Amino acid sequence: GALPAPALSAAELGEVLRELGPHRTRAGDRETGA
């Protein structure tokens, strides 16, 4: 894919992944009630 990966930091990418699929990220463990 031609995504601007270099423009996204690990933190920003994590936030995006949380919105796309919280169940796929480790952060989703915090949102177990959601």
C-alpha cells in the first residue's frame, strides 16, 4: 500500500489501530468493557 507510514509515529499508528480494531491492539485490553 502507498500509505504515508513514515508520517505516522508508533503512537499515532497505535491510535489509528485502536479505532480501526481495538481487539487487534494491546490497547484494546484496556477497553474490554467497550
